[in-house]
Amino acid sequence: MTQLRPLRLLLMAVLVTVLPASGCAAADVPAVPEGPIRIATGAEGGVYEVYGSAYARVLGERFPADAEVLPSGGSVDNIERVVSGRAETGFTLADVAADALAGREEFGTPRPVVALARLYDNYVQLVVRDDGPIRKVKDLRGRRVSVGGEGSGTAVAGERILRVAGLTDDVELRRLDVVASARALAAREIDAFFWSGGLPSAAITDLRRGTDMRLIDLGSTIEPLVREYGDLYTRTTVPASVYGLSNAVTTVSVPTYLVARRDLPPATAYWLTRLLFEGQPRLAEVHPEARRLDPGSAIMTFPLELHQGAARWYRSAHR
């Protein structure tokens, strides 16, 4: 983290220098919009749902209209809700956001999506039973594998990992959300499942209480993922202590962004961003990933631009 500090300071300096100075004085803070405020989150058992519910409570104390949490399929679904105006903001993975911006893969045409903040990193977790035969990615051949629910970022990452491992046509795919995947693994209805989430993820913690499980090392897939899909994917480690496992496991991570549509009113984007940071202590009480929220890293939302209302808050907060 210390190596990133000079880059963060440089980015903040650029942000403060380049953005227009109008409207940033304390006396010119925009009024809190009337609403509605709808937050597209994710499935039960994931971090998006926990984080988003706490964020909604923070927002609801300042916005005249109560903030509403919209459970969803995940990253792809959330972007579609945001850009169509069915949600004001939502959680999404950076790789999915890049696809949306470029109109690739699931999206077909570009989506006008921008960022409010980079929140934390998601970890791709390949979960199997400890008493099963799967020890490495190649062992998935011929197995029943859940790659995540429809519209999820998990499905994007899971299918890409299978593709670079040469297993696309050699597994029996299931499309279950994380809670359904965990239940199916415990019942021996599937052999493995992918999950992309913050640490810890409640569904996996709950699975661990009743089923001996472990995570599969994904180190062999990282270089081909980066070559094929870009450097939003990063080598990282799930510490053994997160789920009480016997050893740490190498995996791949990708950032999580809080996003909005480009034409969201600037005042709404300003307050969504401001209250995210003002509410951080309370968010951290419900999930440790909220401790990672930092203004210096929050503006690092490549390839998405910051919404002008969010950028206004970052400028005013660091004058």
C-alpha cells in the first residue's frame, strides 16, 4: 500500500488542479436532493448486500426520501439498472464496468456509466469440498460447477477463468447465486462454485460452519487472464484466517466501484459521495471491507471517469 501513496497524492493534486473551481466553496454546497435514492446491490450472502444496506441507512438520515436497497443479480444487472434510471447508484466490478463502457460482452453497445468511488477489491474464490477430488483448476474437467447467478460479476470472472484454463466445454455449468451455490455444494449437488466478493463473504463463512471446504489456488490463471482481458485483474492472496483454513490461497482480485449514470444530477452524485465517506465508521461496523475506503484510492476508477458531482466533493474535501 505504501508504494501507491505517491501515485494517490499525484492523482489528488491533478484532480484539485484540473477540475473547475466554481461551486466548491463551503457556502455553495448543493442542497440535498429530494430523491428517490435507489441502490442496486447484489444477492443475499454477498458483501454488496451488507455494505449497500448499511449505506442506505446512512443516506436515509440525510435525504428527504428514504434510500431503497434493490437486491439484484450483481454487477451486470446493477449497471443496467443504473444506466436505465431504475437505480441512482450501484455496486459493480471494474472488469464489468470496462465492458459496459466499451459495449463488450454482455452489453453489446456502450453504456454511459461513470464512477462515484472505488470501494475495495473483490476476491475470486473457487470453493470445493475438502473431502472431494478437486485440488487444482484443471480438476474441474467433467465436474458440476456453478459460475454465479445471471447478471453477476462472478459469472463474468468464473467463465473467463474456465476459458483461459481451456475448460469452457468440459464442465457442467450451473448458474446459482452464492447462497444457492453454497447449499448445493453442501448437499453434493455440485462439485465446485465460483464467487467474487469481499472478505469475508457471509455465505462462505456460513458454509464453513457445517461443511469442510477449501479454496482452490487460481495462480495459474492470472497471467492468461491479464493477457486476454487486461490488467484490471491482479494476483492476490486470501489469508488463511479469513475462513479459518489451513493455508493462504493465491487468487485473483478486481476492484469494486460505486457507479452512476453520466446524467445523474450533480447534486445527487455529490451527496452520495459525501455521505459515503461521512458514514464510513458506521459502514465499517457492519463489514470490514468498508475500512478500506480512502479518498486517495477512491478516485482511481480506471477506465471510468468520475461523475462531476463526485469530483466536486473530492475537490472540496481536499482543498
